[in-house]
Amino acid sequence: MKGTTHSIKRAVRHTLLAATVVASLPALALDDVTPNIVGGMPANTADWPFYTQILRSNGTTAFCGGSYIGDGYVLTAAHCVRNRTASELNVKVAGFILGGNDGDRIAVEQIHMHPHYNNQTLHNDIAVLKLTRVPTQGASVTLAQSSIDYYAREGDLLSVAGLGRLQEGGTRPTNLYEVDVPLVSDAVCRQTGGHYSNVGATEFCAGYPQGQKDSCSGDSGGPIVIQSGGQTVQLGIVSWGVGCARPDNYGVYADVAVFDQWIESVKSGTAPVQVGYQEQTTLADFVVGDTVRHTFTITNTGSPTFTFNQLNVAALGVTSNLVTTVDNCSASTLTQNQNCKVSVEFSAAKPGLAQTTLTFKVDGSTTTYVARVFATATDGSNVCEGTWDAGTVYVRPNRVTYRGSEYEARYWTRGDIPSESGLYGPWKLIGNDPTCVK
């Protein structure tokens, strides 16, 4: 699996504090995924000057770990900072006491989650935090580059540290703990089955087949390291695991070497702007004179913040009476995973294809983005009205037909036109109305 190796000065003493990730995982049973250090010992803090606690800005107890990587940046797991804003977070660089006053406490200025982080599989479970200043305590850790193969091979001991639980369902330590666990091949890790079957592309496993030593709840985001060439090198980030130190349930770590170029792009400010939106949407047919409603949603799917510097809505084809009813995008700034919406209403003066386009630009990108929505206007003679009734209450999984399509209710609804529901509205499009013959 993971090729050649360098000498190991000492075994990795940390059980990836998050090998049992406390993350919202539709794919992983939350009760089973918990990161902490099990079977370890109190850490020699001199060996971990880069260890960093992640805590709420109004709190004193760390909920995740991290590592200081220099130039005012901290590395941690994406699931630790998902759905959080920078103003909600502080870090404690070289903080080794849970709830203590040690270390250098610093506010977070920016959160950069990997743009391809998957909350269901925990692939690409990595995030970089930009701090408001450079710490005056601690030291940075060297990050693995290119491939883990250059640093370790199967069976080599790695060290992981954290302030997570000392056993599954147990208490957390007062001081930093560490544990040594061997690197496990991707093939062996996948043999466990279940969620482990997809391990390998952006993560690696470590631990003992008999269990006994592992990371546990509270260790997520922390570093797993090896001694190579006389220096400490961080190979991974505590990500997830099933339970804590259970037999044949290894700790899973984000593979730092895989992300070396992305990490550098964040630190250098060259990470590309990434914009998420639906380029083309086709709505249900409508009758001339009816009002059609649609909402465009634009999301910042990358790590750099961007601001809209141009946004226009235009009518094409037979579209008439185009009105923008909501616009919280123009001149707004979106941080990672934030979105904004532009809602429009339009009708048609005659039968034909109605088209509405949304064109916009953002700073940091030379691209002109275009989103289009289409709908066919008819004279009403060939429209199947269907079974939907505006005065009837529908609940999941009630189904109705409307204007040639079949829909299923997602939740309680009355009066909401099925064809205008949108991606997260009360109606889910099932397909064509099987009873509609035009």
C-alpha cells in the first residue's frame, strides 16, 4: 500500500482525536463515530509545540484539535468547523490543558474548508484556519508532501495526540494525551467493510486489529505524526472511526500529503474562486397569462470569499412582465458555503418558449456566469391540469399531477404550486404525468 519509509524516531503517540468523528454523518452512525485517545499516556508537551485546541470564541473547553502550520494558519478537520463562522471560533496554540489558561489564544479570521469535503463520507476532511495574528507561543509542524509513501510504510508506528475521551463513553483528560498506532494498509482497512470500504483516496488508516489503542471523541482535527529525517512530520488529521479502539475498526485520518498543494494555495492566497449554481433549469409548461416564479441560488463552494460586482436579469423569447422580486446577491459578499438568492416572476404574451437569464460576475474571477431558466407557454388547449388542488392540504408522501408532471409532497403544504417548488420546496418532481396525453 503505502511505499517506502524513513526512520521512526518514536511511535506516533496519538490516536487521532477524531478517529470517531463527532460529525453529522448521514452515512455514519453518529453514536458510533467518536474521536479520542484510548490506551495512551500523558504526552510530553515538548514534543507537541504545534498542538492546537479549537474552541468556541465564548467558551473555554476545546471541542476539536488542530496543528499550527506557520504564518498564522492552523490545520484541522473540515467536520470540526462545518456550519461555523470564523467569528464563532478561537484557537489555543500550544494549549495542552483542557479548559486551562495555557497556550496562546487567538481569534480566527477566515475558515477555508476543502471545496470537495463530503459530509456524508468525510472524504477531503481538511480545513485551514487563518488567524488574526501570528502566535507568540508554540512552533509550527512540518507537513508531509507528495505522498505518505516517502515517510512511512505499513506497520510503522505513528503518534497521535489529543484531549479526547480516554475510552469510549468515558471522561476526557485534563492534560494532553498521546498514543502510538501502526499504519495500516488501505487493503486491510477496507476489509473491515461498511464505511471503511471507500478508504484510500484522501485518507489512511492506523490502529491495531485487536483495538485497545485509538483516538476517540474530542480528538478530531488533531495531528498524527512521524519522526523523519530528524524532524516531526504531520502525516494526517484525525477524521473518523467507528467507536473507540474497537477490534478491526481502525482510526481514519485525512492524508495531509494529498492536500499539500491546496494547503499552500490557501496560505499564499491563490486558491481559486468556486461558484455553485444551476446553469440550466426547465420548468413545467404554463398557460399564456399565468405568472411563473423561479429562484436562482448561488453558492460559494470554494474557500476564498468573493463579492458580486455585476448581476443582471434579462428576458428572452416570449417572456414578458419580468420582475425581480428578491435579490440578496447584488453587491453582497459570500464566504465559504454561504449562498444568496435572486427570485423572479414572469409571464408570456403569446405561446412559445419563454427564457429568463441571470448573468453575474464576482471579484477574483474573470468568468461571466450565466444561469438560464426555460418554460414553454401554451394557449391552454393542450395542458393537462392534473389532480393538484390549491385548497387541499397535502403531506408526505401524497402525490399529485400538475401540468403534465407528477409530484410528491415532502412535507405539509397547501396552495404551493408544484412546478414552482424548487429544489428544497414542498414538492419533489417524480416524472411525467402518466395519465397526460396531449
